[in-house]
Amino acid sequence: MSLLEKESVSKIPVSEPWINNIVNKLNPIDWIKEHVANLSATSLHIISVILLHSSTIPTLLSLMFGISDKTPILDMVLLLWAALLAMFAQAIIQKNYIIVTVITVGFMVQSVIMALIFFR
């Protein structure tokens, strides 16, 4: 019998039936099938865009408020912006206007922060 044919992970023997029900309902594989499978590709795309945009925000804010004088590494910023530009082009080709809007707002926020840093 293969792993896919098994009903679920082996049941944990417990003397009380109500505890047995609770323990067996906490199967992580079933939880992943129920919750993660409901995520769409668009929502994962939005999360990845937000994470990429927010990777340079802490250093830019610390630079803007004078907490630190270290700028983000130029290579990292260029690679992040190139990746976001590629994702932007892909979203335009696919006519996914939600992603286009999220990336545009992220670029605008980062540009405003950089303008506040350089022109003050």
C-alpha cells in the first residue's frame, strides 16, 4: 500500500475518546490541504511583491530619520528592482491589474522615501 492510499497519519492511542478526537484532528497534512490549497496564485504573487518591496524599507527609513548612515547595498536594490520590473512586465502581459497596481504603489512609496532622503 502506498503512502497516498493510506487514510491519514497513524492514530495516536489515547485512553479518553475526546482527547483522541482532538489529537487526530490536529493532523498537519490535513490542515495544509484545507488551508493552503485555498490560496490562489494571485494572492501568493501579491505577498511576494509586498515582501520584495518591503526588503529595503527599514534601511531607507533608518537613513531618513538619521538612525543610521548606511545605505542599502546598491547591488541588492538593483536586483530587487529588476525582479519587480520583470514581475511588472509579466503582470502587464497577463493583464493582471491587481499586481500592476500593487507594484506601482510600491515603486511610488519607495521613490517618495528616497526623494525625502536625498532632497532634505
